[in-house]
Amino acid sequence: MANLKIDSVELRLVRMQLIAPFETSFGVERDRDCLILKIDSEGAMGWGECVAVRNPGYSYETTETAWHILTEFFIPEILSKRLQSVEDLRNRLRIFKGHPLARAGLELAIWDLLGVTSGRSLQDLLGGVVPQVPVGVSVGIQEDADTLVKVVGKYVVQGYRRVKLKIKPGRDVHEVRAVREAFPDLPLQVDANAAYDLEDIDIFKALDEFQLLLIEQPLAEDDLVDHSSLQAQLQTPICLDESILSVRHTRQALQIDACRVVNIKQARIGGLQEALAVHDLCHAASIPVWCGGMLETGIGRAANLALASLPGFQLPGDISATDRYYNVDIAVPRFHLNADSTIDVPTGLGLGVSVDLDALERFTLRKALLSK
Ligand code: OSB
Ligand code: MG
């Protein structure tokens, strides 16, 4: 049993320049904001990342709502308290509703602390089994189909063996066809980020012809029922991202065949513990899962790699090398793509990465130290 006294929590609003703008159906990100948390516990420290961004485009949460929820509610609930486990933290936060991204950021710092203080890697704590995980790259919406084909080609040359294309209404069938014609054998999938509705069935019927691995989150995040109707009309598996916020949602989605693949993001699911439960449920039901990404810094990416090393992760994750995202990252060492389109899972204590404090300070827009 661990015994972590929570002495203080430092919260930072951080802004990092992306190497290239990332466009999805809900907007363009040029630089990425997030919150970085550091928990101090009797001389040990744990790092976490809350992946909320400036706008409520992917999720209703933003950096400002997460700041509010963390500083006013979640962190005061644990300051100067003793925590024996992640379950202890979850129990303390159970009185609060929602805000999974804020919740997951705080939980991640506790996982890191648990690893550091018990001499174990996060992979070990989670039950990960493989030393490298297969990864792909998520490609944003581009100027036009020709540019998209070029950008995909660049990633293929770099060694990515699975590509995800972001789509939105008006930028879908034509683009996917162009990429499929240029790369007939490339494992390919698309992500709509909830931009369509059932009336768009003809678009999905057309996408159904391109041997896609999956179609991610085609319809609204709060609509499992329409996803089930859509799945019944398609050969291509539907994969849910935004719709799956808990193990209960997962069970219900599978019950009504609203999806046949699940994207697991520990952040969206409210933390690694709940993500493990979603993994276990899907693994037992032989539903393939894969690890999604949120353009994380090296802190969040380290967590994703550890999670993706569990046995149920049977499809490549949206976990790309550091140089797909940032020229300068706040965590070191950087993550590199291996020749077989995998990335090594960190083996050091906790997250297994170090934070570059100078870089962190340079990227910090605001910070607060909470203690009792
Ligand atoms: O829907 O999967 C998504 C990035 C930000 C927000 C939502 C999503 C994404 C990605 C990028 O697809 C995945 C990554 O490389 O981190
Ligand atoms: Mg997605």
C-alpha cells in the first residue's frame, strides 16, 4: 500500500507551438495549450497533463474550465490528505460530476508519483506487456486532395504504416479516394469528430468502398442509437471516440452494436484507471481497442505508450514520434519512430520521462501553487 501525503500541487497553463497546424472538423490548432500538473509528496514528485485546449471543440472542457475545476474543487479535495491508491483519489472525486479531462490530468500525476515512490514503471503498474507499440499518424485536413496525398506520402516515407485522415462534410470521399488510389495497400482509417448525421448515409456508403480499417466517431458524441443504425448499414467497423466516457458507455455501445472498435484515450475516459476497465471489458468481448491521442506533450505521450502496451490494444495507436508534433517538447528524451512503425514504451520509474524545466518555464503562460 502506498501512502502519499499531498503537500502541494503546481498547476501551469502551457502553450506549445505545433510544427504544423492541425485541422479537424471542429477547427484548426496552430499552437496547443494544455495544463501541466506537478504534485509534491514528501520530497517525491509526480507529473500530469490535462489535455483540454483553448476551445470547447473536441470536448466541452477548455483549459480555463479545467483550471477552475482543478483549483476550486479537485485539488482542494486532496491537499494535505494521504492517498493510498488511485482508487482513493477516485473516491474523493466521486462527489463531483463530469470534467474527465481535468480528472485524468490529476490522476496521471498520482500514477506517476505511485510509480516513482514504489520503484516501478507506469507500464508495470498498468500491466502492460510489450516493449514497443505499433503506431500510426493522424493527418489533419489539408488545403486540397493533392496536398493531402503529399503529406501522407511524407509520413509513409518516415515509416508510418497506418494513417488516419481527418474528414469533414465536403472534405471526405474525394480526399479519401485520392489517398487510397495513391496508396492502394496502406492501412487507412478516417476520423469525422462527430461532424455528420444519419442523413449523410450516402457519404458513408461511399467511404465503405475504400477498405478502411474503421470510421471514427462519424455522428454526434451523445448519440449511440444513431451510430447503431449506421453500423447496421456499413461493412466498415465504426469506432467511437468522443461517445465513450466510461466503462458503462462502452458496455452500452457494445450492447446495441453502436461500434465494433473502441478508441481508448485515458484523458477522455477520466483517467487511466477507468481506461483500464474499458480495456478489460473490450478485451473480454474480443472488441479491438487502440490508443487515441490529443497531441500530447511527452508527458501525456509517455502515459499513452504505457497504456497501449496492454494486450487488448490490437490496432496501431495515434501515438506519433515527438517530431510529428513539436520542435521543442517539455519532456525528454524525445520519442522516435522505429523502422517497424513502433515506438518504445518508457521503462524508467513512473512515466519514465524527465521534464525539461527550462522549456516548461518558457512555455508557461500562468502558474499557481496550491498548498494548505
Ligand atoms: O479525435 O482523435 C481525435 C487530436 C486532438 C483532438 C482529437 C483528436 C486528435 C487526433 C490526433 O486525432 C492524435 C494525435 O496524434 O495525438
Ligand atoms: Mg478521434
